[in-house]
Amino acid sequence: MKRNSMLLLVSLILILVGSLPDVLVAQPAVSFGQQVAVLKSLKSDLQVLGVMSSTLNEKEIANITRTATQQGLKLFVAQITKPQDIAQFYKKLVSEKKAQIILIPSADDDMMLRFGFDFLKENTVVDKIGLCVPDVSYLSQGAFCFITKEEGKIKAYVNQRISAFVGAAIPKEENPSIDYVVK
């Protein structure tokens, strides 16, 4: 009797898990190279990309630097260790390094999203810099874009109002591997 009860319970769990909405099922991550390709498709004159993070390690920085270089971009990474450094590193990325887009790569980067986002959203608009975020909810708050993968296809959510400020546009030619969603 216990074996049958256990089989019934396992079957019921499998049925319930199989019927979960896609939102609850983890989506595969978009690689940094794919993000760069999408950003270049949105802003064809993109030459300098800034990354601000408090969570990237040395190996990840080396990998994204190599990827950006392979795709013809200059990449500058600001490793933030305390919230007070956000403004200083932002100003350096924009004024000295001439970053055209700033990417916050991780949704787990609490320091950048909790403490840095408000500063970045206000200043990126003034400076006409795109802010690419790791969570779609930041688009309505003033970010430029969010890139994800849904059902095996890359999807780029773009804040239309901000894209005008940063000189970006959704490509006229359709790309079979990328869907663009205007917000």
C-alpha cells in the first residue's frame, strides 16, 4: 500500500510541475555575447560598453572582456565595492571612457539594483546613455532595455521613450533569432 501511495504522490507532483506557467520555470540565461549582439543591433554605432557590477569575479570579467573584444567593442568594467563608489565609477565610465551603454549583468547584484539604480536612471537619461538591466520591471522605471531568452529565442524588451534619447532603434529588418518588444 505504501508503494502505491508513493507512486501516486510522485505522479501527482509530476503532473503539477508540468502544468506550472512558463514564468515559474527557470529560463536559460542569455550569454554575454548574445547580449552584446542585441545591443549592437539596437545601437548600430555602439563602440564602448560599460559594465557596473558588485558581483562579477575575475574569471567572468576576463570572459566578458574577451567576448566584447571579439565583437569589436571596447569594454570597461567598474567593480563596485560600496554604494558610495557608484557615482564616481559612473562618471569615469561616461566622461573618461565614453561608454554609450551601461550594463548591469546580474539580477542578484543587490548593491547596483537597490542602491545604484535610482542614481543611474536619472543620470543615464541626462547623459544620453542606455542602461541595460537584468530585470524587465526596471524598464518602466527608466531603463533602456532588458534582454532575456524565452522558449529558446532571445527577446529584447526596449523602452521606446529612452531609446529615442540614446539614439537607438529597433532594426527594420527582422531577425529570426531575436524578438523585439517595445514598451
